[in-house]
Amino acid sequence: MTPHTPKPPTAVAPFKRLVAQLVCVAGLAALGLQPAQAVLLQSASASVGSSAGATLSGQQLALDLQLAEGGRAHYSFELEAADVGQWLRLDAVIGLVPGTALSQLRVLLGQAEFALVGSVTPAFGQLDTLDGDATQQSIRLSLPETLGLDLGAPFAQAGTSAWLLAPAGAAAGERFSLEIQAVPEPGALLLCLASLAGAAAATGRRRTVSRVV
């Protein structure tokens, strides 16, 4: 008699949890109800020339930011009891400062992981690759974007899906962070370094002239 070999476990359970959560959210929306306020925004900051905004609704994070060339936006969140062990939905509308041409974007997490990497929708550019690991994702565009792009489904566009985050915190009060970075092109970086070098040289010449006088 041939012994029975048990089948290895599959990833059905996480998928079922995702389906259950999406059905729950859809059911609440159909009834006109909203989940109780949960995750808290502790801080939102941005580099010079960029801006960072956020709207929280229950376990949903809706980010609204604008990035300059090489800019970044950093967010810090605090868990409440209702968040522990739950996935959080992430949608983001990312605008670009006029004159910015975006070819690469990074999304970084601290004390959290990506449970699901959702859609990336450029306004005019074209998505090339989306890859990374549990804590960072790199978005590359084959055609540079000059207006902006969406992460997830901030406007519930057909064919788009939200990103889901899994905070590592095991208790209320623990924090996690999220950062979105516009990666500067090598040419733009060299131009910036050349400008800084020129400014430093000009400052040095002014100091030399003032000493002579």
C-alpha cells in the first residue's frame, strides 16, 4: 500500500483574508458606513520644494504630495488597538513640481512590510518596471513623467488596485514610517553638483577680493 504524502501548505489563507477584507470594505461602503478611526498620523515632512499631505479614514491612508526633482516626502504613523494585526490600505496622488521629469520613484517602509503591491498609474509617462522586496519598491518609467502619477486606486479607476501595508507593531502606540522618493537622474545630479561647485568657487573669489581690498 502506497503511503499517503500530505500536500504542502499553500498561500490560500492570506488570499482568503485579502478577499474577506475587500468584501468587508465594499459592504461598509454600500451601506454608507465608514470604519472607526484607527491609525494616527504623527508627522508629515518633505524636502525643500516638495510637500506632503495625508488624509486618514479608518485603516485607509490617502496621501497627497508633490515632489520636486530629487524630492522626498516622509510620513510617521502610530498604531491604535484596532490596527494591530490588520492590513492598512494605501493610495497616493503624487504631483510633480513644474520642470520635474520623473524616471524613477522609490517607496520605502520602516517597521512595516508590503502585504500587496498595487497599481502604478502615470499621467503621461509609461511604466517600465516595478520591483523590490518587503520593505522597498522601485518604480521605473520608460518615458519620463512630468505631471504626476497615482499609487493604488485613489479615484477608484477601473483596473486599478490599492496597495496594502502590514505594520510590524504588535501593540497600540508602536509606530511605522513610509517615505516616497523621487530618484534624480544622473544628468540632473551632475548638473546640481556643478552648480554647487560653481557657487562655492564664486564665494571663494568674493572672500579673496574682500581680503585684498
